[in-house]
Amino acid sequence: MIRCAVYPGTFDPITFGHVDVVRRGLVLVDKIVIAVADNPAKGPMFDVATRVKMIQETFIDESRIDVIPFSGLLVDLAHKQQAAAILRGLRAASDFDYEFQLATMNRRLDASIETVFVMAREDYTFVSSRFIREISSMGGDVTSLVPLPVLPYLKHQHTLK
Ligand code: ADP
């Protein structure tokens, strides 16, 4: 039986922190479905199709990863994908409250799906999509913080301004 986990998030854009979470997840399960939240209310920098594309290009050589856009209930998606777990990443104590609430709520909705947390490498604990967007929009260099395929998309956003 193939063990699958769903890794949901906004990924606006994907960072090396996210990539590290995925790599650690792949040690635990056979397949990871990266579910990109289509949540226009959050006012993302990149639309969902672009966020999906950036992730697909990042993992182009990885057959154990699927990338899909998603809206609706996470537990419904997890069921549809026959996932045993929801994968999330933890950076610091500041992530904990929100992640705890989310995991508890999802467990309330469906007790059969376990949320599993992994910690990214220490050098990525400070990396967040928000900082990437801010630094990049001010012309800063984020080369060491995001996968290569993300750079042209960020550059394009910057030149649009
Ligand atoms: P969301 O809007 O769902 O929080 P994000 O794309 O910001 O979406 O994050 C998705 C998941 O990845 C969350 O569990 C978040 O804590 C985790 N994550 C993001 N960046 C890092 C990082 N640098 N190290 C570890 N986990 C991270």
C-alpha cells in the first residue's frame, strides 16, 4: 500500500523552508500531495496557478510529488487523496499556536487523519514567504532562500511595480 500525505499551504511563493519540509516528509511517506490553497481573500502575490507552477518546476525530477490547487475542507481533500496524514512544518514557538488550533480542528472534523509536524533545518527557521515577498519587492537578493525556478517569477513581479 502506498502511504501518502497531503502538505497544504499557501506557498506564496515556495521557499527552501517548504522544500526542506517536503524532503523530510518523503522519508516518512511514499508520496506527498502538495495542496496549494486557492484563497484569494488572503491577497496572495501570485495567483494559485502560478504558485502551483513554481512548485512543479521546483520538483520537476521528483516522481513522488504531486502538486494541486485546492479550496475547501482539508480533511475532504485528504480523504479524496487517500492520505494517511497531513504534513505541516514548524519553525518556532510562534508557529505553534496556529498549527495546534488547525491540527485540533482537523482532528475534530476527521479523527482518522493524523497531522504530522516536521522541523525544517535550523538555517531555514527564519525563512517565510512573507519575508521573501518583502525583500524581493524591495530589490533584495533572495537567491539563497528560494528554489531557482521561483527567481524569474519574483523578478517579474518586481519589474511590474
Ligand atoms: P499557510 O498559509 O497554510 O501557513 P505557508 O505556505 O505559509 O501556508 O506554510 C505552509 C506550511 O509550511 C506551514 O505548516 C508552515 O509552518 C510551514 N513552513 C513554512 N516555512 C517554513 C520553514 N521555513 N520551516 C518549517 N516550516 C515552514
